[in-house]
Amino acid sequence: MEKNEKPDFELTEEQGQLLVKLARQSLLERFGRHAELEDLESRLDDPVFERRCGTFVTLTIDGNLRGCIGTLEGYEPLKDGVRRNAVNAAFHDPRFAPLSVHELDKVRIEVSVLSEPRPLEYKDADDLLRKLRPGIDGVIISKGRASATFLPQVWQQLPRPEEFLSHLCMKAGLPADQWRKGDLEVKVYRVQYFEEPH
């Protein structure tokens, strides 16, 4: 790994699990289930949770996506971003109906903490395929107003770079083969992600 590719900072597994609990707590609060709430505030008092970075919260039920919302850049402290994105993933992902109370116990939560996205310079489609690192890179593409991202975890479903890029173009509302034309702006980022235990 080149020096400039290291994540901006490293969270421990324990810190990551606190963020997952915070996301769960944010949903419990929305449903008025206060009896189940933990006292997390004192444990979130660490300066690391004040860092500004992009975050995504992903919800799944039985391995199927149930909501995923996030920000690519750090507009607010890490803990605030996780709180907001948990609620948005549950209630404001336009692909899904709002989460219902009976789904709350079935949903699994994953929190992703992003490094600063950096431009990926490439000459043509073949060069882009060579430079992408499946399983490592989160990818943002944009052309004009069209833009979309896939977290690195999406490589698990789309392991071939050609397929990954085609689906990402379609997500952005572009033709599936737009990446072959060499005119997309591409950025990549790294992710630390933490999920609830099974």
C-alpha cells in the first residue's frame, strides 16, 4: 500500500462496535423502545468519534439489502454521521419502504467509515480495469450531474471489475458501458467496516 493510501485513521474493533451500537440505538429511539437503550454517551466521549469523515450505514435482513445511506465526505463528527445515516437508511432510502417495528429485531446493521476519496487517474478503459483493486477500493464515478458510488463490500456480489463498473454506471443513470469511453471522473476510497455479531 502506498503511503497516501492509508486510511486517514484506524478505529479499533471495539470503537467500531460502539458505532454499530450507536446506529442500533438511534433506531430503537425512533421506535420509542427506550427500555433497551444502553448508556453509550460516556463511551463515545473519545476524540476519535469527533473526527470528520464519510460514513455509511447499511441495513440487511437475511442477507438482503434493506437500506443504505451515507455521506462520502466528512461534514460532521463521526458519531453524528452514524446517527443520522442510521435513521436515513431505515426511513429515507427511496428504494425501500420505511423500516417497520417488526423488522427491527431482524435487521442487521453495518457501519462503514470512509477514508478521504482521491482521484484515480487513468488513460482508458483497460487502464481503469488495471488500476482498480477488487475488494479494496470503494469507487465513485461521475459525469456531469450523474454520480454514484459502491462501497468496497459490493465487490463480494460483483467481483469482476467490468461487471462492477457496468452496474455502477447504471446506478448513476448512465449507460452500462459508459466506463469504456474513458470520460468518467473516478475517485476511490478505503473503508473500515463493522457489523453486528450474528
